[in-house]
Amino acid sequence: MHETPGQLQGPRAVADLGRETIDVVGARTNNLRDVSVSIPKGQVVAFTGVSGSGKTSLAIDTLHNEAQLRYLEGLSPFVRQYITQRNRPKVDRILGLGATLAVDQRRLNRNPRSTVATITGIDGHLGLLYSRLPGIDAEPAADSGDGYLTTAHFDRDTPEGSCADCHGVGGRWQAQEDLVITHPELPLFAGASPWYAKWRSGEHAFIPALAEKRGVDLGRPWQSLPEEFRHCVLYGTGDEKIEATVDMTNKNETALVTYTSSQPLRGALAEVERVFVNAQTSSAKQRYLPYMRKRPCGTCGGSGYSQAARSVRLGGLTYPELIEVEVREVRGWARRVLDDLGARQREVGEPLLQDLGRRLGILDRLGLAHLQLSRSAVTLSGGELQRTRLAAQLSTELSGIIFVLDEPGTGLHPADKAQLLDIALELREAGNTVLLVEHDPELIARADWVIDMGPGAGRLGGEVLVSGRPADAAAHPKSLTGRYLTGGGPRLRRTRRPAGDDTGWVELHGLRAHNVTADLVRFPVGRLTCLTGVSGSGKSSLLGALGASAEATLNGTATDTVRKVTGLEGFSWVAVVDQEPLGRTPRSNPATYSKAFDIVRKLFAETDAARGRGLNASWFSFNTADGGRCETCTGYGRKLVDMHFLPDVWVVCDACEGRRYKPEALEIRYQGLAIDQVLGLTVAEAVERFSEDPQLAETLGALDQVGLGYLQLGQSATELSGGEAQRLKLASAIRRGAGSRKAGLVVLDEPVSGLHPSDIQRVVDALDVLLDSGNTVVVAEHDIPVAASADWVIDLGPGAGPDGGAVVAEGTPDAVATADTPTAGFFRRYAAGLPLLEVRESAMKVSVNGSLRAPLREKIPPGTPRPRR
């Protein structure tokens, strides 16, 4: 069903290059099938459809990428050589396309140096304020030379702004006794120390010699050994040499080599720090971090900032002090500074403070007021990071811009979504176009226009089912989205598994993680537990602490976030299924990550043609040299062409025509397919095609089970969304759970984010598969149907940030529904079959030409207290 956007009542006159629509003609990007559609400008337009139907391909990979390329073409060749250019989308033409700003879920920056302040641009505003307005409560900058300050003095990654002693790091990693000796009640080599559980350094061999020299029995508990001996083990023997004879196997493990050495012991603490410093890679350093803590620098107090940044005060706070307080407090600080401005400072400070206030206000409205400006991107949940990037884009006061927002509701509690909708409507009223790639029926129903893609996913999608108002999508017989807009979509089905008297419990004792503080938090073994609460209440922090502490306990190491973990008897592994990218290399894909391609290569090597040529499985890898891959493009299928002063361009390899392999490799067939054709199959197609091999069928079946049937096996991992990457990890956890003899703990952060409501059932069914294998599953989730179907619910709150972090209700979903919390109110509405968000009409907005517009709305579930914002 198609409707011309020109039929809209009273289209508003905005700056739109003379056109009132964006007209896409013949789009064929990814799975789009020659799509032609007109998109009204000056509207909130929702791109909908099942997962993999082509929403993102149209809104971001076609519209946004084309707009970015057109902008880049206007820059000088000299500038363009420093910009990573995206591939030109496959489309005949796009008319009426203006400038775009986009927040894409597939490009989340987890750089450790990125913070809330740097992502949003607030650090630049603060640097200017502190360097230009030193007159208010200011003290002289002791190390700024002539006293003239620049923004560099408030950036700890610059020579001017970093601490002279720690160079901006804020401290140094030091080995700690309680992390090296974790169970002092046990013997040193029998569980007391994870450091001595394996041969980690040469000093290991000298401990028995030291014990013999001191007359110490190493079979006794560590805590009962003489204090002088324990001090030598940890802190060294000084100048005293210890002689030891050691038997070791040679490199080929064919003979024993005996050597004798006499030397002083450094001690375990110094040895940990030595091997940490000498580790050449970040992954190697990670092996030693469990034995170390970061100790603050004595000069800068751990801030990493220079004396200038630590001495200048504005509004009563130094720069390092200000970025450590929450966004809501920074807003109050900015208002106080603005009120205190003198006539001389107002001309410079007022514009900066007004723009700063606008950016802080956006963060507040998006449910991020609880964050500190110094909060690292690495520590943010997927939803928090997405909304932080969204705030940076929404802070502009531009008009006539096309905002492309990829699932902006991700990570938002239903109680917080009203603000998101209001922001979208305000952008529209300011003369902008808002394109939402969205699954949430509540947000879709309140859009001006809906472009529903489908009818299925992958090769079964890529068509426009509906281009019209939400009511048109609701009336379309083939639209799955439409069924949910009318409330007629199928409800989530799951049989709960009650926690009884015979149920075991995993218990966290003495929990301290970000804003979460609790003496005891319990999770039932063999059950599905859901962590709920408003955005910022501490769900991700609790989930991360559970995964890290459980893994550390199983490995015999310690963790700072939890004092003790009990109830892990019978567990042998932990899987953390987060939304982190699978890898930065475009060579990684679903087939390689899931190990399905290892099996495929083995099957090709077992064909008669391969055996006749003496080819093994590695010969069919596109990542291995001296095999069957095309060496012209090194198995990539494309080549990067150096354009000198223009940006480098990817072109299809002319030797293999993009097929990755040499002709002799492509001649070998398995079930009638060449190996590159296997990579071109979707997961669902491969499941049907390769049912004969049990191992391959099981691997592919797990991918299909979590709703990834539409993905191509060879699709680059860099093109996957955070939700798709997470479901790939979930599929791996399912296979691990099915194949492991012992139970495991699987923790998942928002596993149904990025999923159409019709696809959520598949993920919940996949979680039950894990439970059927004897595993325990804990999820943090905002989706009310998923939370209401769990066996056990832990509701955090009551608010966000310091107002949250406490367990305000726990028990079965029915028990939690009786509590006085925001989540409980939504549980009650869901159980009663009512819409989750109640719409309360307010004053109608009138457009430029006088026609009625959709009103701004405030949505509050009745009977529940408003969350603090």
C-alpha cells in the first residue's frame, strides 16, 4: 500500500531545497529490492519492520551515507584525504536530500579515553569557560607560565593539562597482597594464591627452596606460616640469595633440563608488577590485572590534571571537581555561574553557558542526569552510550536538518520514553525532519508517518509494505508491525519455573559497584532472573559485577566489587553476553565467529576433488596465505586504491571478481556450491541446506534460534548492530551450554534490544534452551513482557544514579507487581492487557498553515510514582 505524502493535510513550509519530500528511486543497498519511496519532510517518520527487513539499509546505509558523501564531495581534495569515506549506496537517485545527522547503533565508540564530556562536546565548553573566565572565585594558575590559560590546560591528554608526575594517567597499577593471596586459610600451592596456582614466573621455583631454608612446611595453611616467611614470599629477601635446582622440559618437551641458580627473591608483588610492565600487548597485560589495583597519584589525587586545572576555581569548583559531579548538579552550577557573571564576562560567558545548559538539559531529558561528566565510555551500558551520542547530535539549534536516529529508545525504561518523544516533536517543530528506525509500537504509533519494511527478513524483506500514517500500517494485512500497533500482536509466551525450597542460590556478599551497594543480592540457580528499574538505577552495574565476580571466583582470583560469592558449586563457566562489537576486522563474520566456517572448510577438504589434490581445511581459509584465497586481494574480495589527495577507495578485486578465492578453489564444490557461495547464504538458507552434518546443523541452528536467520554467513562483523553481535554471542553460549557437562552462568545486558516484538519470542525461547541444559540465566532488561515472563525479578531503584542502586523489590513478577515502584506499575498494566503508556492530551500544537498537529504528550502509568529526573 502506497500513499503520496502530498496528501498530508497542510504540509509545512520548511527550508527543504524546494521539495516537500525526499524521493528515493531504485535503492538496492544490502537487501533492498529496487525500493522507490517518497518521505515527507518536516515530519517524524518511523522506519519499521521485522529485524533484518531493511529499515537501517534504507534510513542509514542509503539516505545518511548518500548525504554524507555529498557533503564530502564539497570539501577540498586535501581535506578529504584525511576522512574515512563510506561506500556509495546502491541507488539510482535521491531527490530533496539535505544535510543529515545520525546516531547509528553499529558505531559505538568504546575508547577508554572517551567520556560523557568528550562525547557530548561539553569538555570544550568547560575548557573555554575555565580558561576565559578566571575572574570569578579564581586563583592564579601556578604552572601556567605567564598566567595565560588555554583550553589545553584543562585537557589531561595534553602536556599542558596533564599531571607532571603521572602524565594524565591518574596513578599507577600496583600489586596487592589480598589479590595475590585470596584464600589464606589454604596452603600456598593448594588454593591460597591464584598467582602460584600456575607457573607464572621463574620465582615460583624458589619458594620450596626458601621454605626448606626456613624450615617451613608448605602443606600448612598460609595464614599459619611464620610471618617472616610470608613477608619474604610477598616482598622479597632483599640481598639474601636463595639457591634452587629446577627441572624443566626443553622446548620440544623431549627431555628434562636441570639448572641451578642462586639469586635474591623479588617477592610476588614486585614480580607481578615486573611482568605487567614487560607485557608487550594489552591482552598480555590483562593476565596480570587481577592481582593489581590502580593507586591514585599522590600529586594530583588521581585526577590526572595539572596544577593549573586543579587550582583555578569557577563557581566554587575546580575543573577536576566539576566533572566528578552528576549532570544534574552541573546544571545548577552553570546557572549559578551565569547569575554571577559581571558585565565584562557576560559577553564571553553567556553564549557558552547557554549552549552548555542546553546540552546538559538534553542529557537530563534522556535519562542521563545521574552520570558524571568524567564517566568513561567503557563503563556505560549500551543504552547509556547510545543516548549520550544522541544527546551530542540533538544539542544543535540548526533547522532544516534530517536527524536519523537508530532505535533511540534502546536502554530506556518505559517511564522515561515520554521525554524522547517530546524531543523528537520539538525537533520537528523547529523545522527539522526526524527519521526514527524503531521497533517500539508506542513510539511508532505517535509518529507522523510510517515506512514499514518487509514482509520478512534478509532476502525475504527489502520491500516497502506501507508508506503512510500509523493507521495505514495498522490496517495493512501483511504488516507484522501493524498488528502490534493495534494491540493485536501475539503476547509473549513462557512457562515460569518457580523457585522452591530445593532451589539453590548464587549470592553476592558485600557488593559495591558504581551506584549499587548491597550487603546481599541473591539469584536462583537454574532460573531466569531479570534485573529491572528505571534508566540509571544500576542494572548494568549489578549485572557486570555478577559476571566478573562469579568468573573471578571460579578462577580463584579476587575482585574489588564483591567481597564474596557463594553458591557456585556445580558451576564451571561464565558467559557475559554484552553488546560489544565482535571485532574491528571486517574479515570476521557470523560464519567465522560461530566456528561454522571451520566445519564448512573441513567438509570441502573431505570432498573427492580436494582429496585428489591433497588439500586440507586450512587451504580453504580466506585468512590464510599460501592457500586457496585470492592473493591479489588477500581473500578480502576488495582492494583499497590509493587516490593520493582524494580519500582511498574500495574497489571489487578484478582478479577474483569479489569472490575471495582462486579459480582452483572455486572449482571444488560441496552439495553443488562453491565455497564463496556458501558464504553468500543466509543462516536460514544454510540451515536447510546443511542438515546432514550434525555439528554444522547444531551451530547454524543456534544462530537461527536467536533470530539471526536473515544474516549472510559472510557478512562483515563491522556491519552488525550491537543487538546482532549480542545474539551471535548468545548463540555461542547456547552451544557451550548444550555441550558442557557442568552448569554455567549466562548474563545478558538487554538481550532483546534491536528486536521487533515478533522476534522477541525466539530469544526468550533460546534462553529457555540454556535453562533446559541446567544453566542459570540473568538478564538486565527494560522490555516489560520479557521481565514479566521471568522466574525471578530484582527491581532496582528507586531512582537513578545516587538515588538508585538499591533493591527496592524482588520476587516473582506477580509479587513485584504489588510494590510501589515505576516498574511495578507497568507490570500491572501489562497483566491487565492495557497499553503500557497512557497518553494524556495537552494543548494542541498549531502548524504554520494553521492545521492541527499531533500534540506533545506526557505518558504516565497510573498508580505509579513519577521517577526522578
